[in-house]
Amino acid sequence: MPMSLHTRGLLLALTGVLCFTPDALMFRLTAVSSATLLFWRGLLTVVALLLWVLATRPRSQLRQLFSMDGLGVVAVFAQTASEVGFITAIMNAPTADALVVLASSPLLAALVGWLVFRERIGLVTWLAIAAAVIGILITLHGTVLTGSLQGCSMALVAATGWAVNLNCLRFSKRVDPLATVILGTVISGVIGLLLGPQWALTGSQLALLGLTGFVLHPISFGLIAMAAKLIPSAEVSLISLVETLIGPFWVWLVLMEAPTSSTWIGGSIVILTLVVHTLLTWRGGAVATVAEVT
């Protein structure tokens, strides 16, 4: 029996997210600075994505790839902020705390859409935003006690960057999402270079950087991008929560970094809120589609 397009999309999204889950662990295992990660991971990711573009796109489309309007430019810098914030957060805060804050990006995207693009927010989303804020504040309370507030603040920068990026991609009339990733990663790599990366790396450090930058990150992006064409964005967002659950598990399994009670409570509130909100949004969209067809 042939696989349906929807099932294929779900498998692509799940595989893409699973490829992304070891990132935090590999960052920690490299034992290098945030600047070093920004530079080497950025360089390797850009090389891999450019090779993929050359292999999959006609030469005639290459010039159009980086053609964009003003919102596209904003999306590039928002992507840069998300890259810098993500790596800095993972290296300066407990993994679970950082990923809980990062998981709020879908709701932050709704808030940015309301503030900047005057999109209407329904009651369910407002309630979800309020609940997520409570969950994040509980998590941040734990980070204050452990001295990791700076790292979680950078996680909030990353989540906001992703939220702005998503809105710009939605409303831009002329931008390729791949171009924003490539250019944003280039800029984040330059920032890492200016901050002074570590040049003398061991074989194991190079292997870990190569695995995350040249293999897992580009593959994850490509699979999730393909999945987004086959299944609703609400389903992609729901599957993305797997990272929030599995990412800290890898770090705990190898480095024995256990989440605090504040993280368990705040993280549970955020994840449960996102699951309920995503399911309600998905169900509402399906009902609306049926109504239009009938």
C-alpha cells in the first residue's frame, strides 16, 4: 500500500526534528566558546546548503534565490538573532530551561503578527500566550536561582528572532526561506569570527562541529522544509515540540544535567499549552475547510 502524502509529511517532519535534537548535547561536548560554535557551525552549514542548492536548483534560478524585498532583509537579521541567541543560550543555561523558552516561538509569532502586522488574535491564542508567559516566568525563576538568567534571556532573543522571521516570510512578497537561512547563518558566522573563535581544535571537536554543522543542521532544515509543503504548519509546530522533550534527555543521559523542579513545572505548562493550542487551531482550521467545501 503506497504511503499517503500526509503520512510522508509527518515522517519527514519527525525525522527532521529528531536530527535536530542532539544539537544541544554536541554543543556541550565540543567544550568550545559560543564564538567558536557560531563561526564553525555557520561556515559548515552554509557550505552544505550551497552545495545542496547547486545540486537541486537550475543555474537560472540561482540569481533569483537571494532577491528579496524589505521584509526579506528583516527576516535575514531575525534569522541571525535566532542563530546567535540559540547557541549562546545552550552554552550558558541548562538545556531544558533554554528549550522551554525557545518552544514559545509559535505564540511569540502570533504576538508579533498582532503588534506589527495587525493580525487578529483569537481568545484561545491570548489565553495560550498568558499561560506560556506564566510557564516561562516559573522557569526563569529557577534560572535566577542557578545563575543562568543570561542564557535564558538569549533563548528569548532566539525565540523572538524565529517569531519575527516567520512573520516576515509569511507577509513578504519576494523572499526565499532558504536565502534567509543562508544569509542569516553567514552573518552569525561573521559575528563569531569577530568575537574571536578558537582555531586550534582537536579531532573530536572537529568531528562534532562537522556532524552538527555540515550534516544534521542542513538535513534537519531540508526535511522540515519539505514536510511543510505536505502537512499543515500546526502539525509541524506540534512535532517540533519533540525537541523540547528529547533534547534535554540526551544531555541528561550523557552529562547528567537534570532539570530543576521549576523547569519541570514551567516546562510542563508551556508544552501542555502549546499542544492544546495547536490541536485547537488545527481542529478549527479543519472545520473551516470543511465548511468552505460544503
